[in-house]
Amino acid sequence: MGQVDHVMADIDYDAMPTLGDIPRYYGRMRPDRMASVYEGRETSWAELDRRSNRVANALIAAGVQKGERIAFAGKGSDEFFELYFGAAKIGAVMVPTIWRLAPPEIAHIAKDSEVRLLFVAPDQFERLETFGALLPQVRMVTLEDGAAGYERFADWRDGAVDSDPLVDVTPSEVCLQLYTSGTTGLPKGVMLNHFNILGSREIPDQEDMDWARWEADDINLVAMPLGHVGGVGAATMGYLNGVRNIIQPEFVPDKVLEALAAGVNRLFVVPTALHMLLLHPRVREVDYSRLRYILYGASPIALELLKEATEVFGCGFCQQYGATETSGTIAYLPPQDHDPQGNKRMRGAGKPMPGIKLRIVDGERRVVPVGTVGEIQVLSGSTMVGYWKRGDATAEAVDTDGWFSTGDAGYLDEDGYLYIADRFTDMICSGAENIYPNEVENAIFGHPAVLEVAVIGVPDEKWGETVKAVVVLKPEAVVSEDDIIAHARERIGGFKLPKSVDFIAALPRNATGKVLRRTLREPYWSDRERKVN
């Protein structure tokens, strides 16, 4: 791993209790240093502070009040962070969507969160008319160079003054709403407040937490989708620690390797992205001597992949396990537990973050002994405020003592390390994207030839899992696998589409008529040590 010969930056985290305070603080303390770099466009901390002020004042002029939502559709951009911090300065709530979603899915999120404005990045411009038809009451503003006939973000922003709006915002107020799929087939809005995101910002002086400490000249790569807690969360930590943040629209192996060669020394990736890097023909030609840490998470990782990554990149690796509802990381596997030869702990998710408690419970919510598989629960100050307008779902997920039920099955060993065994939910994790069967089933069920459908996750070497649809056809109906997939493509994002379709005579059910997805999954997972890949 590359050596660091400079000292830690002296940062007053207490001066940044809310997101809006981040550009304010560094605008004073490091005005001329770069905060963001996006496709060659550099923005200093002083300029980010001024621009986020303009955004805040423009939002006020547009009638956006404290607690109201604005939405973002598109790939990563420096202008997203102007919006992110600007909204925070007036107590508004940012709702970033996953750019890979289909237009009706993005429109549902915008409607559900009751947004006043939708900010649209260039990769979504071809959908503008569709958005307009689906969201007639929502004002749309287009980023970067804009689209003909639509309001341009830079003009909208620069029509406002750059003075601080001086709105009183407290750490307990919601600032970010991320949508996570639910078993009902409709996504739920996870409400996170400033304290959830920033409350654990000061890391204790523990030897195995060097990965969580930032140096003044660190360069952070932001390439994961901003609609995910992993993407926006990892970016927020870079900004919080006052470093240069290189923002890429999406994860493209060529571009990521170029950034690493140019000096990026820390990044967060999902295992699928790490695999894509290792498959790149130039991966062993790049000089990684400046690379300090690769943080990875959002889905399980294959041990052989992890062993190869530690050998190729030669830096510190830290696994991060968490959930949108916990504002990200709740457990970590430190670099010290990573061995190029492999070890038992590298099959695990690590140990609890400071201040976080984990426990394993059975179906009656009773704590089980060490080494016994049960549902993973977490008690943390980072746990969400709740699900937007879903008090019933919130109460089901978080008990009266504050324990959040993750829906994952796992166990703790005698040293307090967490291991993931299976899922209590039917969620499919493909390339670190969470996909719930009901969403896909709803998209397929309307096909005129389909009588019944069940969706499961099956192992895949590249994506971890892929979606398989198991279909029962109506009597005498004839349809192909391609027909089923094409029908679904019109209704859901491409990453949720089935990669394969099986046709069977009847779905397995229990005595109450519930479809037994586990029975359908079993043949594909029978030779696997874990029921997640």
C-alpha cells in the first residue's frame, strides 16, 4: 500500500452538524482548494458554497419550503451536489432516483414524495416528454447544457443571489429520502436526517479504523449511483472530510482506471464493479502506489474475487455492510482482516461500527446463541427517521426499543464478527441492485399469455445473482422467453428484467396458497455454501 507522509487534516466536525454546513465550513477554511471535479470542470470550496447558496435562494423563490422534497433523475454530476447542499441549507429534502429505473418508476417516486421540482441530467433528456406527461404538475429543470425548450439549471440557479439564506436547520430534520423496494412491489421512501448521515463522523482512535480517517490531500472517486446510499453516502464522506471529489457519471472501468492512474487514492465500489475492473485488460498495467483504500459493499463478495483484488491493487480493503435504512455502514471488515491467501473472516461482513449494536434473533425476536443463524438486527443512531408516509411499515421494521430488522439472516461468531448466511426476505441482489420479486412479477403478470408468475434470484458469476422468471401459461397459450422479457422491459428498469424464463405447469404453494419461492430457488443454490452469491 502507498505510504502517506503527511498529517491528518485538523477538521472541526462540530462546525458541520448539518449537510449545509459542509460547504459553509470549507468555504471559509479552504476557499481555494478544489471540492469537485467533473469531466475536467473544477469547483472550489468557495464556489461550491456560493452556488449552493444560489440554489437555496432559487428554491425559496420557487416556493419550496422547509421539509418539502425536490427530486433528481440522472447519472452523477457536480451540479447534483450543488442541489444536495443547497436544499440542505433551507431544510428541504433531496430525493435522488436511480438512473437505471424506467420512467414510470421515477415518476412514481416523484409523485410519492410530492416533489415541486424535478432536476433532470442529460442521460434522461430523451425521457423529458414522458416525464412531462406523467408529472404534469412538476416543474422540470435540466442540468448541464440543458435541453431545448426546458429551463436550464445554470440559468435557474444564477438568477438567485449568492448570500447565505440563513435558514435555521437542525440535525434532527430530514434531508435525504432514498427509495428502497418493498415486498409489496412499490418502493418505500427512507427518510434520513442530518444526524443519521453525519452523527458518526468522528472515528475513535482505533488501530483498525485507519481506513475511516482522511488525509488532507486524499482524492475521492465518486462513481457509484447517487440514488443508492452507498453512492451518495460515500460521496458525502468525501465532502465532509474536505477532500477533492472526482465525480464520474457512472462506473466505467476505463474511466476508473484512468482516475486511479491520475492519483485517486480511495473509492467505494460494489463487488460487481470490482470484478469488472479485474477483467479489464489494462488492470495490471496501472501504477497503484498512491491508492490507499478500496471500500466495498452493498452485496456479498466471492472470496476468490477478493483474494485477486488484494493481490492486484495492493492497497487496504475494507468491507462495509449496511442498509439504506441504517444510513449505510453498520459493520466493517478492516484491512487487517484481509489476507491475499484468504481466511475465514474474509467470508464475513466484519464487526459493528463504533456505537452500533448487532444481535441475532429467531422468529419470535428472541436473541439466539453465538454461531446460530437468525435475523440480523441493529441498534444505531444512524437508523432512519422512518418510511415516508408508511407508519405501518416503519413500526414493522423498527421496534419500540429502536432495533431495526434487516431482513438478512446471519450469525455472530465468538469474536463478535458478523457472517451473512441467507435472506429472510425474497430480495434479489444483482450487481448490488436490490430487486424485489413482486416488482418484476407485476411487470410480467399483465402479459395476455401469463396465468401465474414467480420471480427468483439465481447464481451468476458476474452479477452475483440474476433474475429468473418462472411462468405458468394460460391454457393453449404460446409465448417465448423473449416475448416475456420484452413485455416487462416497457414497465421496469433494465437491471430488474429477467435474464431467463422457465415455463412450468404449476407453481409450488403451501397450505395457505402462498407461492414457495424457496422451493423454486433450491435447485439453483443446492451446491452453494451460502444462499446468497
